[in-house]
Amino acid sequence: MNFSTADLFDDFEDQLQSCELSFQNFGGIKSFFGQIATIRCHEDNSLIRQTLSESGQGRVLVIDGAGSLRRALVGDLIAELARSNGWSGIVVHGAIRDCVAIGSLQIGLKALGTNPRKSTKTGSGFQNIPLQFGNICLTPNHWIYCDSDGIAVSPTNLLA
């Protein structure tokens, strides 16, 4: 479905939040949306791999990595796992790696930046909790809309 976050704000400004952080597009799909699933973790991607191994059903996984650029939380293998399991996209408040390979995958992926260093694997983190960064609240089962202009969040599906 075609949409633009700018047009969504023109039509539904009172229902939307806008992320004040500037995320970069890395995936092969630049505009994506879906219901939010969340993970908070710091430099550890064990829960990310576990979650993206499940059926995504068009959802978007939002990962709060505390904005750390020290270690990548998503690489090409995890991004492909998400794509093959039906996730619409991934938003990483942190770093990714394998950005050239991810750019060829048909999945939406936004992140703050890149780092070739892989994450740790201790299994630490939290799932399905509200997250806050960029002056927005990202609540599980709310809706996220991402494109080249930015990220918008709504409690309801504005494209239904």
C-alpha cells in the first residue's frame, strides 16, 4: 500500500506522534508500516533473533538499543529471517551491520547507523513493553508508519 508520512500528518495530525530522531533507511523497501512489536536490549540481539523467527504477520519490530552505535543489533541474516517470516520491517534505535546486503532485501529497515562489530548473545532484554525515544512512545500493538521523511506512530491503523 502506498502512503507518505507527510500525507498522514496532513490528514491525521491530531492522532499521530512524530519521531524527532533522524533514522536512515537501509532496507530494500523504503516505506513500510504495521503493528508494533517491541524489544529493549543493549548490545545483545538474542531476543531479536528469537522474535523474528516467529511469524511477523506484517508487524514492525521496534528495537530500543539505547541509541548505542558500539555493536550492531541486526545484520543481513537476521534481516532475511524477518523478511522470510513475514515482518513488514524493523526499526533499530541503535546500529546495524551488513548494510549493503540488507539494501538488497525486500524488507523495511531503519536504524541510526552502522557498525561492523557483532552483538553479544547473553539473552538479556525485554519484550512487548512500551518504548520511548525521539520524543515518542512506541506501544505494542499500536501502528507505526515509516518512510524517507521519518517515523509516525498512531494508536489505530490509519490506512484501513
